[in-house]
Amino acid sequence: MSEVPSQSSKWRRVLPLIASVLAIVIGLLLVVRPAFLSPSAATPPPALQGGTTADRMPQEGEAIPDFELPTLDGRIVRLSALRGSPVLINFWATWCGPCKQEMPLLVEQYNWNKGKGLRVLAIDTLANDNVDDMRAYAKKYNMNFDVLVDEKDAVAGGWNVMGLPTTFFIKADGTVAKVHVGQLTPDQLKENMKLILPN
């Protein structure tokens, strides 16, 4: 009978100490946790082929992150090597219906403006496509510009490109003039081209 009160009185003496220790531990976790577990500290941004990083879609007015990717015929194209030229970067896929409607417009704009230095980089990823289908598609649509293979989804994934098609209009100085998510109409394409082409 006497053991129960003594056990209970022991707990009454120890409980405030346990509560104090828990309060200190919780306080330390609240202070220290953000430094260790914030997205920027816990996981560095994905590295793009070519050594640069990005963890979000490039925005208008920002410098476009550099990358290098192989073409369908095995050449390597590095974006920074195109500095001085207006560049249109188009993310597409062979199975994308709106891409099929948009691609002839891109080919037409390239053919009209390649004399002004325009470069078009059409990027597809092997995440949901294959090289044979890409080659057949490029031939069908007469894509006589650089068709790039994003083998590891490094650029599209690193830039958080969520919808197809997505098009970036890049000025000759390497800054983003316009980002268009979704299919471009002929008028939208012409207006956006004016933002990057020399007068």
C-alpha cells in the first residue's frame, strides 16, 4: 500500500524536469530544423548538362540558364554558344496533339527568319518518347533546325516545364523575352518573334 504513494510522489518530482527537457528539445528543433530541412539546404537544385543549375522555370527578364544537349544526329549544342543570336526554345513531344499543330508554324518562322540569325532549339525528352519516333516526327514536319534530345529530362525537369508545348523566346543577349505555355497561335508567334528578332 505504501509503495503506490511513494511511486506517485516520485513522478510528481520528475515530471516538471521531463517537461522542461522536452520544451528545450522542441525549441531547438524549431530553430535548427529550417536550416537543415529547407528545400534549398536539403536538396540542391538539379544540375543541367553543361554544369549550370535551375530549380524553377526561367522568367521574363532573367538570363536563361545554360545547358548542352545532343541533337538527333549526335552533335552537341550548348546554349551559351548561341549568344548573339535570337533563340526560340520549344519543348515538345511526338505524342502531343497541340505540338503537331504548332510545329509547322515554328518551321515556317525559322525558314523566314534564319537569315536574321534566328536559332530554334526543339527539345524532346526520352522520359516519355524515343529517338526513332523523334526522327520520324522531325522528318514529317521538315524540322530543319536543331532537334535536341533531353536524355535525362534535365532541362525540362530542371526548368519545371509542366505543359507541352512550352516556348521560350530568348533575346540575343541571353535574357528571356517571353515564356508561352501552351500552343501558340500564328499571331502570338509573330508578336513574340518581334521581341527577339533584330529590327
